[in-house]
Amino acid sequence: MKIEIREGRQSQERKLRVCAYCRVSTDADEQENSLENQIQHYEKVIKANPDYEYVGVYSDFAISGFKDKRPGFQSMLADAKAGKIDLILTKSVSRFARNTAIVLEATRELKERNVGVFFELQNINTLSGEGELMLTILAAFAQAESESGSEGAKMVYRRKYEQGIPVQYLERSFGYTKDSDGNFIPDEKEMVWVKKMFQMAAEGYTPAAIKRFLNDKGVLTVGGAKWIDSTVIRILESEIYKGDYIMHKYYVNEERKLVRNRGEVDAWYIQNDHKPIVSEALWQRAQDAIGRKREYLATVSVIEDFTEENYPYMNKIFCAKCGYPLQKRIYSNGNRLNWGCTGTKRFGKEFCEGVNIPDGVLREAWRFEENMYIAEKPTDKGIKEFTYLKESSWKRRHKKKIPGKAVPDNTEENYPYKNQLFCGLCGSRLVRHYNPKNKKVFWICNRSKRKGKESCTGVRVPDSVIRAWGDIKSNIYIEGKVDRNGKKRYSYSGKKPTESE
């Protein structure tokens, strides 16, 4: 009998999961065509290689490579971290990113997960031994080239500023248009509303009251939208309506973000630059009224530890419309404190229009020992007045409002896992959030909620998903992912994410 030994392969061969990344920095038509051509090229190249499995092409349109907050770029990194990609193809280092730190941080993070990036023009694969050294040098050149171009553009504007040549964008401003010679002049229809806005502000009307007036009259902004408070405030505070102009009012910082110039760089103030819509006197009266309003809101608005010693009324104030407690609300980057209706916050304005009282107003009015029910009484000018009613008097005439679909109180009895839920991205605690529109409870990242998406993209998981996981005995760190079918799925682990992760 003859026996033949057939040796098996030690490892099962599989195709590399390959994607590509493309980017163009402007929204010109030729750039759009270039992006389409790149996408078609990479799809063809990857599918033609028998060793490759085509994952897709990620792209960003009209976004600078200096920024890392690119939707296509971030989506690609997320899929790579999720184990969906083995190799990324891209045209060059400058297409991948023009910031040395972004290039190195992203490629190193991918390399730790055994995901390579191949730069065609430079013929560099980051998984190779010499790849990172060459990549560091080329990325520095790409960043220097980008910064040189940016500095050249800034120099052109700076020379115009120094020569007193205005770089104006008044055509984007409500109330102005251009004549046949290209000069900025007041728009006959819109200037009427601009004058009305300044007159109302000077007479003590709040931005909210002016907003309501304009929307009731059917007046639209330059963009064809309805008015909001911030749009009204921007117009009332702008010097262009009295004929002056500030050059370099905003500037692009080192992170390539347009920010307000608060003395960081030079600015030029030009008087009598163009025809005004309102007089200097009316403009100043409006500024004085706005200043008084701000002082009123900021009165005694020093935010300290929230104890009954510092805030003797903190557990004794309620909304007179629905009977729910008032809770602290912090505005203006932590510089202003109000107390607002929790009924409105939990169930929406359809349930209760609510009350929102500045801390300074409440502090000056507080002379009570028992619980008080507070109501708002807006005047024609939008300035709020408040009424105070003792609990005994309020309960003789009213009952606490009950929502159509009651939401359980945020207690450990109703949510036994409430102190065990954390964000799988940054490690922050998840806090309860109720959406009054769809009547659902979610748990969201507290860091993302307080500091914004730039701090943490956050996680938002439905309460129904967490309940389906059963008894949670220890802290869990939750992440959300979108599968190939576009469906949101959630996973958790007991491991807290590190700073690098």
C-alpha cells in the first residue's frame, strides 16, 4: 500500500481589501471633472487586480488638505480602524493631506492596524521599512508649499489694506447693492427695513422682538431665509450701515479657520467709505441699547459651585405654566447663567412654552422661604417681565401638567445602568437625552454635548438598544458603527479607550 502525504497550506490566502482616496480643493467645474476621473480610474485599477478586493473610493470635494475634518477622509479612517481595509491607494502625499502632522498621525495609526497607504507619485508604501522617513520629508514639503501659497494670497490683501484699498463684500450684506459703475449703494427696498431695525433697537426692542416683526412682515434675509436672533444682532452691530468699513475684521488663523479679529492681527478702519443707511447718532443709540441689554443679562451672573449656599433658590423654583422645576442653563461659553423649565426641555415647546429667567434677575427678586412658581410676561418690546406665585396659591388653581407619553424620571430605579455607560471614543460619561419630536430616549456623549463635535464625534445610542443588552454589571464603553447596508449598529467593551485611541 502506497501512502502519499499532501501537505496543507499553513495560511489561507485571501485578497487584499483595497480602497482609494481622492481630493480636490476647489469647486471649479474642471476640478469636479478631475475628481470624477480619479474615482473611475481607481475603481478600474483595483477591480483589474486579481489580488485585490474592491472596497470603494473615498473622496472630498472643495476641501483643503490642511484640514483633517474631511467627511470622506474621516469615513475612510473609521472603516480602516473597523478592519474593513488592508490597503489605501492615493495619488500623492499632497492629495492625502497638506499638513505634516495629519499625514504622519494618520499613517502611523493605520500602520499599527497593519493598514498600508500607497502614494503613487512618490512610490511609497507606508508598511515598508523606509516608507516613514521618505513620507516625513515629502509631507513637510507639501505643507511648506501650501503655506507659501496661503502667505502669498495674504500678502496681496495686506498690501491693499495698507494702501487703503477696501476689499469689500457688501453685496452679501442686507440693505446694499451695486450700481452700474460697480459702486455699493443702499438698496431702496431693503434699506427701509434696515432703518426700522435700528429704530426699534434704539427704542429698546430686543433682537427676538425685531426678528418676530420682520418674519411677520414676510421680510427675508439675503439668503432668502427667515430671520433669527443672531442675524439681527450681526446687522445691528455692523459699522457698514453708518458708512464705515473695517478691513481685516476676520482673518484665517494657523488652523485655516476664519475667526473674528480681536487684536491678534492688524485691522484698518475706514470712515465714510460708502453711503450710509442710518445716521451716526441712530447707530450709536442702538449700540447703547444693546449694551444695556447685555449688562442686564450678565448682572450677578457669576457661576460658582452649585450649592444651596450659593444659590438658595436652586431647589425651590418651578415653572408656573406646567409645574416642572427650573434647572440651570449656562450660556456664552460659561459666562451667563439662566434658569429654564425642565418640562420644555424634556417634552418640547408643544408641551410647555416654558420660562427662562436670568440668574441676576432671580437673585435680586428672591425674598422667599418657600417654593415659588415663576411665569414670563413678555412686553411689546420683547423685554421679559416675571411674576412670582407661592406654591400654596399655585396649587389651588393648577395641577402639574402630564405629558401624553410620560418619560420616566432619570433615576437609577428607572435606568439601573445610567452610571455605567461611557463613550467608546473619548471615555466620557453618556447622559440621557429625550427627543420630544419622536418621543424617544437616547444616551449621548457628555463631552461632545458640552464641547462640540470637534472635541469628540461622540456616540448616540437609543435607550431601547441598551435595554436589549440585559443586565449590565460593570462599566461599558459604547461605539456606534454603520454597516455596509447603511444600518446603525452598536458594540461595547469593558476597556476604557486610551488617549491615542
